[in-house]
Amino acid sequence: MATINSASKLVADIAERTALTYVEAFLGLLRASGTTNLIALSALGQLLGTALVHLL
């Protein structure tokens, strides 16, 4: 039983870190797009869409 709890906690930890990584990347690109014209908002939308697909 302890192994199942450990495995589910590990999966939850990995999912949480993955979600936070996507959020940090999105916020970093959003911040960068405010300071330069190199990053288009459509690219940010694509990144968010990709992040949501991977999280589901």
C-alpha cells in the first residue's frame, strides 16, 4: 500500500512541476513580449494551448 501512495505522490509531484514550468514559461514570454516586438501574441497563445493539451 505504501508503494501505491508513493507512486501517486510522485506522479502528482511531476504533474505539479510540469504545470508550474508551463506557467513560468508562459509568464516569461508574456513579460518578454511587453518589452520587445520579437515575440508575437499568437505564439503565446500557441504556447498556452500546447501547455493545456499536455496537462490534460
